[in-house]
Amino acid sequence: MVAKRRAEMVEETRGKLVRAARKAFAEKGYAASSMDDFTAEAGLTRGALYHNFGDKKGLLQAVIAELDAEILVRMAAARARAATPWQGLLDESIAYLEMALEPEIQRIMLLDGPAVLGDPSRWPNQSACLRATAQTIERLIEAGTIRPVDAEAAARLLNGAALNAALWIAAADDPPAVLAKAVEAFRRLAEGLLGARP
Amino acid sequence: MVAKRRAEMVEETRGKLVRAARKAFAEKGYAASSMDDFTAEAGLTRGALYHNFGDKKGLLQAVIAELDAEILVRMAAARARAATPWQGLLDESIAYLEMALEPEIQRIMLLDGPAVLGDPSRWPNQSACLRATAQTIERLIEAGTIRPVDAEAAARLLNGAALNAALWIAAADDPPAVLAKAVEAFRRLAEGLLGARP
DNA sequence: TCAACTGGCATACGATGCGTATGCAAACTT
DNA sequence: AAGTTTGCATACGCATCGTATGCCAGTTGA
């Protein structure tokens, strides 16, 4: 059949809008992205946007949900490759740090996202990648690898450290060199979570 | 004399604008603050703003510089009260975390600032409070209290951890309880910087 | 199968906010 | 005291957003 079903058409429209918005937000930032411009680039108008996402913020939420899901997968992959659970936490955090260096993720999720939508803990998807780190930490506590600590708090601290380091690195004159320093320092900090200190 | 000198008039105008903008940015956020509105509230117009600060971003920079200076002072005070240099680092960082809970600082410096002006390392004042923490860490390294590490990187990581924790705490249902957990976890992380581990 | 209906998207309109160009008066200069 | 500079206000044009309205394709029920 040549004519698609209604639901498919809608999904296609939403997909086009999310892709166009993601590109525009990444390149120009949320505030400087004109809804008229990137909807036109998707072969649509603002009418489609308002109908499907309510407003500009709604579309940003959709874009962020997509990015968050991708980050979650990549973090899980990094953790899966690690030799030990402890190394898994380090690798997943460092993977996050490296992803946070990518302009698209940095601009949309780390800069515009919190400024426009508020703290990630209040986002619809609850920022799945944050919850994942908290779970990793909980498992390490149960295994006795690290001392008991509030997992959510520790996850949030590690995440923030990586996030802020990424902003710093991306703005640095020599990102690769600075990245190495940051990773080393990050490892040192994370070790503070390990077993009892004399 | 009734007529003030020119330089004084200008300082007064700039002060009025910064105060009005600071209030508006804190209450509504940068994007939602109308220049017409808050300049009028200061008894001025956008003409004064453009003449003195170039544009809206220029005014935000001025507001941030003012906040940064205040934060620097309060961090130094916290460090000065500490019994030991190591405790000084902890106290100054926790003071930062607590300041980051204040709506004005959180909204302007942590959310809108980076989104609009980019990474703090590129701000005109270089974010003095970040440099201060780096210096504190350098002194601790020289004293042999903590193992050698890139001070700037470590400062940035600690700062990011505190910053992100503050966003989380402020968005939580029971901030005081969450703050306590965050401070404890932060202390644990920071201890990763201490002397050699067995 | 056909008629009524629903839903998805486009178009049109009004309102708001920004940046620049211009004007004017007070303060500095010599 | 006349000329010059400077600080700020006013006025205009442009871009962008949100809503109200309209239209056509797809859906539904007899």
C-alpha cells in the first residue's frame, strides 16, 4: 500500500522534528535556534511542532530523552568491557566524561538542558544515565568493594565532577593533554570511595 | 555641591543596572528577563544598558563578576576558620556547595552563566573562586598533605561535584536531608586526594 | 461504499523583545 | 563661554514566539 497508516506518519513527523532540532540545538544552541528555521529544514512548519510537542521546551525534552538513552547504552558498554566491577565504575564514568566532550552532548544536555529544564532529576526520564551510575555504586557497596555511602549522592558527585571537567577540557587550549590530567585526577577522587582508610 | 561628577554618575548608573539585572536574572532567569522591564525598574532604559555593557550578555558578565567576587570572599572566610589546611579545603568546598544552593547563585552562575557565556574558564575574571581552590590544593601538595596531582584539574573536579550536588539538592524533596548525604559523600571523595594508599 | 467525523499539520495574526540609528542635554575642555 | 564629548533616551525595523483558525487526509460506522 502506498498510503501509510496515520500512526506511522506521526512517528515520521516526530522523528524529523527531533532530528532537525537536535542538529540545530547542537550547532547554534537552544536559544539561538529558530523554530521556523529548523522546522522548515525538516520540511515542516511550527504547526507540526506545537501539535506534537506542545512548545519549544517540549521538543528539547524529546531530544534530551533520545540523547540520554544513547549515553546510557554507551556507558553500559564501557562498564561491560571492564575486568572488575570497580574498574567498571571508573570506565563508565570516564566514558561519560568523554561523551561529555562531544559538542552535541555538551551543548544540549550539559549546558542548555539544565538551564532551560532545570535539574536532570526532574526530567521525565529522570536522566537514566545518572540512575545507572547509582546502581553500579550500589552493587559495589553490596560486594564490599567500597565503603557504604549514599549511592545516589555519590553518583551525582562523580557525574558532576566528570561533567564539569568536560566543560573545562573542551574550553582548554590543548584538550587531549588536559583530558589526561583530568582522568588521572578523577581516578584519584573516585578512589576515595574504596575500602577503609587506616 | 548638588551636581555629582560624571564618573560618579556613571558608576551609579552601572550599579543600578547590575542590581536590577541581578534581581531579574535570579527571579526569572536570564532568558525570561526583559531588558525593558528591569532597566525601567532601575529608572533607566535599554539605552543606558547598551551604552554601558554593550548587550545583554555583557550585563550578565558584570553580574557574574560581582557574584564571583562575593563567593570568593565567603570561601576564603570558610577556609580561614578551619583548624588545618586539609580541613580548609573541605570547608571551602562545602561552603561553595552551600552557596550553590542559594537560588540567586544557582540560577545565574551555575545554570544561565555557562549556557550563555560558555565555560567559566573563559570568563573575563576567569572565575576567581575556581583559581582559589586550585591554589588551596597546590599548597596542600607542597605541604605533602595530599599526593601530587594536577591542581587545576582536581579543583575543577571538586567544584563540579559540589556544583552538581547543589543542583540535585535544590531539586530534591527534602533538601536538608539530602545535603547531609551529599556532604558526607563529598568528604569521602575528597579523601581520595590524601596521602598514599596501602 | 459513502458520509460524517476526527486528527494532523499549515497558515495567519498579534504581541513581545532585541539591536541599531538617531537625538538631546549635561558635563568636561581650553 | 563656546565647542566638544559623552551618557542616556527615543524611535524604528526585524526576528521570534504562542495562539487562533482553516483545510485536507485518514478514519470510522452503518
